[in-house]
Amino acid sequence: EAEALVAAAETLREAQEAPADVETLPTLRVATAVPRAGHFYPSEASTLALGGGAAVPLQLDVQPTNGVVYAAARFDLSGLPARLVPYLPFFESYLESLGTKSYDYTALAHFEKAKTAGVGSDFSVRTGLGADLPLEAPSLTLSGGALERNATALCDLFGELSAAGSVRWRGAEDRLAELLQRRAAALGSGIASAGGSYTARRARAPLTAEGAFTDALGGLPHVI
């Protein structure tokens, strides 16, 4: 038995040390792996009727997403009063956490998880090309994804979060106070570790409008 094991080991060693026959390896050529003609998916521009004669621009991009639909809705904030700008981070963070006219916050969370891959919101601003680098086109964007069969539910969720007076900013004071306390605790505990970032934002604030905007929304004034 020992001799058989030694013979098997010797045979294995010889096989491992023998020169490899590359002709036996499978090969893949670019010509067979990549089609010569590329697929193009141009965007389609149209309008979306909102009722009451109102309409907004709509861009449709048909892509191979394996049955998943992605959507984004952009809201212009250029008319937002300056006194409300510092509250944008709270608005964006709590938009989905307070509930709506149709759902309390727990039911809204269950609906979102059951029908979509999640809905998020984010605000952005663009710097212009003027001498003082003015801020242009501030906006809030809702974005999310869902299986194609749940595309209507995704749009319904967008409607719940964007309809005037739908989100429970009033009537959910206890829930809002709880969220604010959590945010304050998280921001307060991170001041020491993020001191360099806060200092950099504060230093850039007097230089450009974008610096002042960033400091107001994410710097020490926001934390304090």
C-alpha cells in the first residue's frame, strides 16, 4: 500500500512538472465575443401631463436593465427663500421618515420595501460662470428603482412624497423631535473626528457662494 501511494505521488509530480500543452486550452476571440455592431439606446424627450393643463419635461431612456425600472424626478428650488435654505438637509433626510396622508411612517416604509428597491432624495446646486461664481439651478431630486411590474407603485410613491401637503411635517412633532435628537447626537459625536473638514468648509465660506452654501448646509453652523 505504501508503494502504491509513492507511485501515485510520483505520477502526480511528473504530471505537474510536465510542460503545458496550450493547444488544449479553450480560446476566445474578440470577433466572436463582441458583436461588430454596437447597440445604441437614444434618449426620448417628451412631456408628462400633470393635470390642470400643467406638464413637465420627460426623458425616457430604454436600457437593458434586466427588468428593473429606474426613475428620477427633479424639482426646481430656485424660488426657495434664503431663510429656508439651511433646512434643506433636514427636509431631504426626513422626507421618507414622517409618513404621508395615506401612510404613517411604518406603513410607508413597508410599502417602499415591498414594492421598490428604495427611494432616496438629494439636493444639489450648480456653480455659474460669473465673476463671483454665483449659485445656479438648486434642485431636489427623488430617485428610486423597482421591478418593471412595480413601476406604477414607484410612481405612486413619488407622488406621495412630492404632493403638496402630503408629507406629515405637521402632526408628527414627536417623531420629528426623535429624528432631530438622533441627528444631533450623531453630528455632535463626530465633530472631533471631522474637525479638519469643518475647518476647511468654514475657510471656504467667505470665498465663493458655493463655499457659503456648503458651510451653511454641512458645516459648523448646521451642527450648532
